[in-house]
Amino acid sequence: MSSVKHPYFGTLNSLNSHGPDVVWEGKIAINNTETDAMVWIEGNTSFQMAQLDAFAALLTNISSVDARARIQLCNHLTKDDPHYLEYHVNELAESPVIAELIRASAEGIPSADAFVQKMRLHNIGLWHGHKTPLILDYMIDSDYSDQILAVGISLDGEAIDVSWES
């Protein structure tokens, strides 16, 4: 078992398993709500203090990271893949969040910007040793849809990519 003490995360222990392990869980306050955050480490991997320090900096500045991720989400829904937005508007009109967006839009289809503003940061995953170390999971209405737009973030807080998951 690998162990390290970090000023932000406290004592972390990896289990030397073959799969990824959650080595830290916490709640992060953002936009007047709390979001679950987890640090994951691949089995048989040593902790790197520099990466843990970068994780702590990202969590400390989560509001600015969230703002950059939301810009990437808008770009994604506008330029790369509008199907996530279209799916929710066409299939989940009974959702109060979607219904409100539809009512507020001039053409019955909300803008990507309005849609992204209503999305909630559902989960923060910090992946020690991975090429995409931070994953922010966004959902529009978790009571009606399990569909996620996951924004991959680099250690310097820049958005890398967006993927649609469920």
C-alpha cells in the first residue's frame, strides 16, 4: 500500500489493487451548492505530490475552472454536437428545467448558453496519473435524465474535451 500526507487532502492510501481506487472524497462548494469530489488513483501507482498540489489548486479555484468548462460546453453544443441539447428538448419536455428553457426561448429551442447556464455540476473526478486528470460531470436535470456531458480539464485548468456519457 502506498501512502502520502498532503496539506489539502490529508493522508491518502492506495490499496495496490488492479483497478482504480478512490483515495479521497469530499464536498466542494460552488454556486451555492455542494458537489461531490473524488480523487482516484490507478492500482500500483505511486502518489505524485506535484499532481496532488495541482488538484488542490484546481479545487480551490473551482469557480474559474467551472466558468471555463461552461464556455467549452457552449462551444461544444453550438459547433460540435448539438444533439445533447436537442435530445433533452425533444425527449424530456416534462422536465421542469427543460420546460422553463423552452418557454423562455423565442423559437421553442433554448440557446446553448441558456441550456448550459441551467446545467448543474454533478460530480468532480480527479484522476491521478491519467492524461485527463480532471473530469467535471454536468447534467441538466438529474431527476429526469442520466445523461452527462463530461468536460476533461488539464492540470492548468484548461478544457481539453467534452464527451456525452450516461
